[in-house]
Amino acid sequence: MNKNSRMLYIGLFVTFAVTVSLATSAVAGKLEGPAPDFTLKSRSGENLKLSEFRGDVVMINFWASWCGPCRQEMPLLDAMYERYQPMGFTLLGVNVEEDSSKAAALLEEIPVKFPILFDDQNTVSQLYNLVAMPSTVFVDRDGNVRYVHLGYQAGDEDEYDKQLRTLIRE
């Protein structure tokens, strides 16, 4: 690799890092305080409203079938849901695709027990100012946003688990 190529790669990396940093700050800053309420149709056909889960710790996980990291974390989220649900925990998986048939196909391949909601008009995605996929938002029992995670890498579930245990104990 010549010097110009290296400089180009370094420039692209720095640009990416600054963009992610600014996006993270913007999302975290925008989502402080009360979690924006929403109502979405669930996979079972009923409408679910975030505010109906007040009193529970809620994890909102925004995902798409085309997202590799989303596919990777789905079984881990399902295990977390099964483990903590009896302790007052709800996980809402919000699919952000206009065509929900792709989500349904993925859920046949990777079945989950937690509620799946469809944001096919991207109204909730815009409400939460999504900039990364997947994006995960933790809401405390009082309805306030406490933690925001952008993207997913193997091992992030350990941080999810730690934060979830903290919120459940409150």
C-alpha cells in the first residue's frame, strides 16, 4: 500500500469515527428524559403502546432483516428476555422495514418469544432519531431513557445484562 492510499484510509477512518461520535452524542442527547411514547402493531396483530409498560424495565431494540448484527443478537436478546421477564422486564423488538414479510421470514429462521412490533412507516424510528442498526434503548420503570446503544458487536450483551440488572434493582 502506498503512502497516498494509507492517508486516504486514515482520513476515511477518522471521518467515520467523528461521524459515529457525533451521531452517538446526538442520539444520546436527544433521548434523555422521558422515552417518546408510541403505539405500533405487533406480530400477533394487537397494538402495543410503550406507556402501557410503565412499571417495567423496557428494552426497545430496533432491527431489520438485512442487518447482520441484528441477526447475531436476536437469539441473545431472546435468552435475556426469558431470563428477566419474570422480574418486570419487557423487550420490544421494533422492525423498521416497510415490507414486514422480510421480518416474518427472518423470524421463521430465528424465532423469538419477545413481542415484535412493525414500524413500517418509520415514525417511531424518526421519533427516536435512529442513526445505527441495530439500536437499543433502555427505559427505566418510570419511563425515562437510561441507556442507548448504537450498533452491536459480540460481547455487547454483557453490557446490556449489567445495565438491565441495575435497572431491575431500582
